[in-house]
Amino acid sequence: ATSPAVSVLAPTKSACDVLRSQLRGRETASCALGATQVSVRVLDIVSPLQVPHGKKVPCLTLTNIHVERAARRKGHARKTLRALRTVAAGSGRALLVENVVSQKMHALVRDLGGQPLFGCRAGAKGCTYWLPDESRRTWKEMTVER
């Protein structure tokens, strides 16, 4: 069962602190990080197309991001993706950016080292990307026992 989403406006806390606190014990969270609104969920990839039998990849998935019109083109989405990557890595999870449709978001994700998830094509509407953490572990290295 999915927990109800939580919404918070946190002008003084760091993006990482806000995301960590909102996800603690929950499967979904929504929060405002300044001018950026995000929704994330926690899940495990267990598809045999993407991980070996008996394994899984724990993930933090960005399902929605919205930057207020007046704040666009000022690096808010980039900062948010970096914060999400930090939070995901700190909890041993891979960061996925789900259902990318905007060409600007495709470019941003690729600029941050994003790779299309298996079965997706970079640049295609609806593509899901995996953003490796700073350690640059491979997808295979992210797998754990179920």
C-alpha cells in the first residue's frame, strides 16, 4: 500500500534534508523546494529484464517536477536532481527520473550522466532515466538480494 503524499514548504532547510524527512517511513512524498515542486516514490526494480533472478535494485523515483514559471532557466531543476541523487545514494538507492517528455529535461538528465533505463530510448517522450550516483556504480553494482 502506498502512504499518502506529504506536502511541505521548507524555505530554510536544505533540499536534501527536506527530502529525507519527507521520505522517512513513506513510499511517496511531495514537497516544495523553493520554486520547485517535486513528487517522488520509493520502489524496487525486480524485472528480469533489468536485474538477475533473485535480485532487485532499490530506487528513488522522481515522478513529477514543476518549476514555477518565473523561476525557470535558473538552475532549480538541476539543483533538485542533484539533491535527489544525494538522497538516493545516501539510502543505497538508484535515482530514476520517470516519464521524461520535455526536451529540456531530456538534455538536463543526460548532462547529469543519466542513462535510459533498459527498454527506453534517450530523447523519446516517456523515457525513464537512471542517474548514477557520484561513485558512478554501475546498474549491476546497485543490485542487492531480494
